Amino acid sequence: MAVRGYFRSPYHDEPWIESHLDIRDREGNHLPGYGWIFPKHNHLNVGVFSIYPTRSIQSDFRRFMSWYRILDKPSDVRYLGFSIPWKNTRQEFQRDNILLVGDAAGFAESFYGEGIYFALKSAVIAAKALSASFDRPRDKEFTRLVKAELHADLLYSELNARMFYPIQGFGFYRMVRSQHVNYYFSELIAGGVGHKECFYKTLLTSPYWLFSNHLTPYSGDRF
Ligand SMILES: Cc1cc2nc3c(=O)[nH]c(=O)nc-3n(C[C@H](O)[C@H](O)[C@H](O)COP(=O)(O)OP(=O)(O)OC[C@H]3O[C@@H](n4cnc5c(N)ncnc54)[C@H](O)[C@@H]3O)c2cc1C
């Protein structure tokens, strides 16, 4: 589930905005998800993502905004929100002459809730499957290709989410501040590291980031 707002702000042309973008409930407990603030054109793009379905996403979003001085009293706010389908529990991607791609097939990854790459990639796979077996839908070529080309990323993104979100307070404190872990998870977004590599490298380097004193300093300030 994700909700996002766009609004005009004097901070729209900042080169970057840096913060600890965790989301919390009313009591201050970490919620499984994260928030974002992107400067873009003449506005800020602000939002929150929750890995689990939640009825409180709008209040989580308002609470997130209320923590940041730069998000105070926004004008011209335009809100958008929708569920992010990160799991196709039935593992059914095609029937007769119908192929499901993108969100319709449940192809969003679980850690960041990103679905654009998977929507585009599954469309490419659908085109490949159609050109290979257009008149033989019973061959289930599309399903075979989805399992071969998408399944590992989706599975390991779920494992990354299951590793991080249940210990999110600790995760933000230690994993995000570890240069190694931070690098792997940032590169996931940039496309430099796959979900599987990120999962295993984070696990294999755990003695280092669990016990190291070399953590990026964090003042706890919200700007
Ligand atoms: C708030 C929010 C923030 C997000 N941020 C990110 C992000 O930063 N990065 C990322 O990778 N993913 C993000 N996602 C997820 C991403 O938007 C989706 O996973 C992705 O857009 C899925 O693409 P799609 O083509 O499958 O579906 P969609 O983008 O939903 O496209 C489906 C299209 O079909 C149209 N449609 C529906 N019904 C009909 C009909 N009957 N006839 C004709 N047209 C129809 C819809 O209007 C829509 O245009 C975010 C999602 C949300 C809700």
C-alpha cells in the first residue's frame, strides 16, 4: 500500500534531501515500510509505503509529514494512493489467451514496493512468449519465462523485506548506517545489485555490520 502527495515547495530545487525516512505509529513504534521526499521540478514528491495492507496509511502519511519542518503547511497538495500487489499467491499468470503483466499479475517487489521495472519486464516477457508460442497457449510459455526471468528477483525481494521489516528499528539504526548494507540496498534501486545478491551479501557480511563500530553518524534531527 502506498500513498503520495505532490505539492509546491521552496525546497523543490534542492540537489538532495537527506533524512532517516522511517514511519512510526502514534506511540512512536516503527511500522513496516518507509517514507520518501523527492525534490522534483517545482514541487516535492512525498509519500509512504507500507509493506502490509493497512487502513491507517493516510494517518501514517500525515504523521510522517508532520515530522518534517520543510513539509509544514504545504500548499496545492495533490494526493494519490493505491495498493501495491507484491504477491501472486496463486502463481497463476495466464489462462487461455490471457496473459497478466505488471500489477495485474502481482509483479511488484516487496522491499521498496517498486513495480515499474517489473511491469515493463513482464511486458517484454509477454511479447517473447507470444512470438514463441502465439497459437499454443497451452504450452504456458509465458508462465515458464516468468518463473525463469522474474521469480528470483520477486522471491528475494520478499526475503529482503522479511529480513529487514520485522526488526525495523534495529534495521534503521544499524543496517542503514552500515556502509556495506546501505550500498547493497541503494544499488537495488539503481539496478547495480540484484535482490538475490543483496540478500546473500547482507547475510554474509552480518558479523561485520552487527558488531562494527564504523557506522555513519546520525544526529536524529529531522529538518
Ligand atoms: C503511491 C505509489 C507510489 C509508487 N511509487 C513507485 C516507485 O517509485 N517506483 C516503482 O517502480 N513503482 C512505484 N509504484 C508502483 C507502480 O506504480 C506500479 O507497480 C506500476 O505502475 C504498475 O504498472 P502497470 O502498468 O502494471 O499498472 P498501472 O501503472 O496501474 O497501469 C494500468 C493502466 O490501465 C488503465 N486501466 C485500468 N482499467 C482499464 C480499463 N478497463 N480499460 C482501459 N484502461 C484501463 C489504468 O488507468 C492505468 O493507466 C508506486 C505505486 C503507488 C500507488
